[in-house]
Amino acid sequence: MPTNSARRWPSSRNTADAYSRDVPGPVKGFDPQRDHDPAAVRAWASSTGVTLPGRGRIPKAIVERFYAAGY
């Protein structure tokens, strides 16, 4: 039996840190309720002349027009 058990077994603090790293955190910019690809909507909007900002939330009315166009 080893005399220094701290080298063989991690402390409870280290074990808790190891377990907390296994749990994924929230993904930046991820919206679980979004059912469209923003890049596809922006590409469609630019090809049809619809003005959209390059960043930020896409208005619901634009997304509805995107789906009404058959996408």
C-alpha cells in the first residue's frame, strides 16, 4: 500500500472539477426553438433584394416569407 495516497487518488475538489468539465455548457448563439438556417435565410434575402442586417436576429416576418417562397 502506498504511503502517500494523495498521489494515487485525487482530492474531492479535483474530482468535482473533472466532473464539471464533462457537462457541456450553453452554446453561444444557439436557439433551440429556431427551425431555420440563418445563413440560408440571409442568402435567400440577399438574392431576392430583401434588406437584412448582417448580424443579429432575423425578423419573423422575413422567416415567414422565406418559407412562403418554398424553402
